[in-house]
Amino acid sequence: MDKQSKIYLAGHRGLVGSALKRKLESKGYTNLVFRTHTELDLICQQAVNEFFARERPEYVFLAAAKVGGILANITYPAEFIYENLMIEANVIHASYKYGVKKLLSLVPPIFIQNLLPNL
């Protein structure tokens, strides 16, 4: 990646995403794109496609996920699986569709595996 490459970081306010944001900024990357959940709902395929069509990121770091702790995971397992799968699917597909050079997903599949026995 060049220092001026357009980089979209999804989940920039979370634990992993905020650390990655600080690292990219400290390394001199200047063309970083961020959106809060309010600004861009990654569960909505149309919104994700419109964002990618408008912004045209060259690189994508996916650190966005629905998280909520043990009680929330036990209480709402299907919601967590659905929302996290939709986030992943929408960002991966838009990255492919709009010619992203590289996509790195930092959301481990363990989120999904831990929920399956609770269904």
C-alpha cells in the first residue's frame, strides 16, 4: 500500500479497529476513510454498495462486528450470527464488485462458532 492509497477501515471505533487506525496514522497513511454505524449500516447491502461506489477504496480492513458480551450472545444468538454474517458478506461482496485490491477481515469466525450451540 502506498501512503496515499485510499483505505477504508470498518470498525474504527472498536478495540481492534481503533488500534489499527492509530497504527496506520502513525505510519503516515493519509487517505483513510471511516464511517460510524450511524453513517453507514454495514448490514444494509444497498448502503454498503452505495458507499463503495462513491468512495472506491483501494484497500479494506474489516474490523466491524456486532459484539455484546456473554449474556447478549446467549440471549440473542441468532441476531449476532445474522448481523455478523451480513456485515462480512456485504463488505466482501462490495470489495469484489468495486475492485478493491486487498481485503483483510479481522473478525474471527469464532464469533459465529461460539453461538451455534445456543440455537
